[in-house]
Amino acid sequence: MPSSVPSPSGSTAVNLFSHDVLVDPYPTYALLRETEPVHWDDRLNGWVLTRHSDVHAAHLDPDTFSSQRLGAMVSDRVGPDSSAEMQRFMQFAPEWMLFRDSPDHARVRKLMNREFRARDIRRRGPGIRQIVAGLVDDLLEKQEFDLVADFSYKLPGLVLAAQYGLPEADAALLTDWWYEIRNMQRVFLGADPADVAPTGSSVANAFGEMVPYLGELIKDRRRTPRDDLATRVVEYARETPEEGEERLSEQEMFAHLLLLPLASFGTTMDLIGNGLLGLFDQRDQWELLKSDPTLVFSAVEEVLRYDASVQLTHRVATRDTEVAGTTIREGELIYMVRGAANRDPERWTDPDRIDITRGDSGHVGFGVGIHRCLGAGLAQQVTAAAYAELSARIPDLRADTSRPHRWKADTPQFRGLADFPATTGKS
């Protein structure tokens, strides 16, 4: 507890890094909401917000709760003895818009928004559905499979390879790289500080291979532009912009070619699995989706609320402020727990149940305000295609109870299944 803030009597004792909490954080979230909605966590070295009203308000106040928090979080974990790959990662990460405030954030976001307009994402729907259909074809050749390894792990890479204009054969390679690099991100952004150690060779190798791969992609698109996302991002960094036109620097361009798939991959993969598990556990909702496919986008919104793949995000206070009667000092970290906010009974009736007819998208699963997830629409489109195709073609799909699922349970920030044994339901 910071010396400037007295420890409240009866401070709630929780360990957000314990295995049991990582497997099922929601009872602990409920305890914090009820007893200490603004909770100091020594292991996170910051304040934990769990009520919907507080989390929502903090998202909408970037002047007080700054996104430029990377230095406050990791400056003591990266030094001259870090690997070359780790130092390279830290050269790019500060350029990412999610770690920047306006005006830099607004400039980059304005450019990137062009690539994720709702009408353009809807236009990609048939192509995404075709990719999903190919993976479902593979599932139908089996009776038993793993919905993570055989489906949700593969799907985002195939979609993003198509977005980037890359060969389908590269999707698996890119997926493996993105997965490993995401582990590096996990170390900095929510992993147990006690476990922070030099990254494994697999992470170093992935980063060391992907950087030159992107370098070659940039050279190719400059020589031969195409109608794809990679070309358009590269063009945003051209040397001779029109007068008054905002541009990306070379560093920003490279950083965002790395960020866009990295951010989209894990979010989408985990959302698909989390939602399917919830729908299988509350089988009446799966049956409802099967009987009324028009509810698919409503179902995606509801599982985003119910069990989001990103459970929390971070900010740093730019000035002294007060949240729910607790003083937060300038420079202190704030952890806005979206997973807790999304099940706040003050905001939703029966929040621990899935209701795909709820029709209330006030959740903060993708954030709100200027930092709402750039790829939210694409992730929703991909997840909806997955649910629609699976419910239509494998209507008796269910978890395989003889082979229980397993959560990754490695960080309070990201939530997803490590494996998810399933069956077509046919004998």
C-alpha cells in the first residue's frame, strides 16, 4: 500500500495470481466489488477497480488515466542485460497506439480506423465464413477433436493472412510467431512479477524471425503494391505525403504491422473458446442459437460480457484523483478489471448467466472511449462466423467430459483455454 494512502481496516485479502483465481476469477471479483471496489494490490503495485461504473468512467477519462503507462510498468524489468529480442520488442512497443495518448494516439488511430470501418468488415464476412467452413470440414472428419488446437488457434491466423495478402501456407508460421510473441507481451502486461525471467529461446526465435519477415513484406509492398492491409499500412509511411496529411513514421509503420495481428490473434482465439464453453455449459442458450441464427451477433456481444478474453487493462494516473472515496496519487498504476465490471449486478440482471437475447451491449469487453479495441469489429465478425458455422453444421457439438478442458491460467490480464476437448455428439 502506498505510504500516502492508509491501509483500510479489514482490507480484502485476495491473490489475483493464484491458480484457483486464474481458473475462475469471478467469485473473487464479486468479493472485491462488494467489499473493496478500489483495492490496492502489492503484487501488481497498483489499484484494482472492479465496479462497472468506475471502470467505465476511467476508460472515458484519458486526461486523468493515461495510456502512456509502459515505462511505469516495465522500466525495472528491461535493461542492458536483456536479450537483443527483448530490447527490440521494447523499441516497438512504445510506438503502439494502445500505449500512447493524444495527439499521437489520435493521429495514428485516425489512419488505422480506415482499415477497420464497419462496412469494410461486413464486406469481408463471406470470405471469413469460407475460411471457417474449411476448418469445420476438417472437424467433421473426426468425432473427437480439440476446439483450441484444431479450430480457434488456426482461425485468426488464416483470416489475418488473408487481410495482409499473405500466402495461406504462411498462416501457420505466422500464428506460431504471434503466439510466442504474445507470451513476451504477457510477461510485461499482467504476468506475475515474481515469475518475470529471461524469455525462452522460442520467444526470442519467433521475434528474431518475424522482424525480418515483416521487413521483406514492407520491401515487397513498396515495389509491388496490392489491395491488402499490408500495402495500405506501408503507404501510410510514404516519404512524400500530401500537404497537411497525417503520416506514420517508419518506426510506427513497422510497429503497427506487428501490433495488428498480435492484438487480434489472442483476443479472437480466446473469445471463441470462452464463449463456446459458456454456451455448452448453459446449453439452453446454444439450443436457442441453433434455432435462431439471427441471434449470432447478439450471442457474441453476450459472451464478450460474460467471459471476455481480455480481463483487465492498465492506466497510470496523471494527477491525484479520487475513485469511490479512495485517493489515487499521481504516477500510480490503475488496473481496470473489465471482467469484473461486466458482471456487476448493479449494471446487469443475473450477470452470471448467459442470455443471448439480452440486447444490452454496455459491456467493456473491448474497452470504451478513444482506446476501444481497434480490431473489435473484426474479432466480432470472425467469432460470429465461427458460432454460426459450428451451430449449423455440428448442432450436437459439446465439450468432451471424459477429457476435461484446461485454462491457461498464467496471467490475470488474458483469459483463455489451453485446450478444449470436444465431440460432435454423435455415437
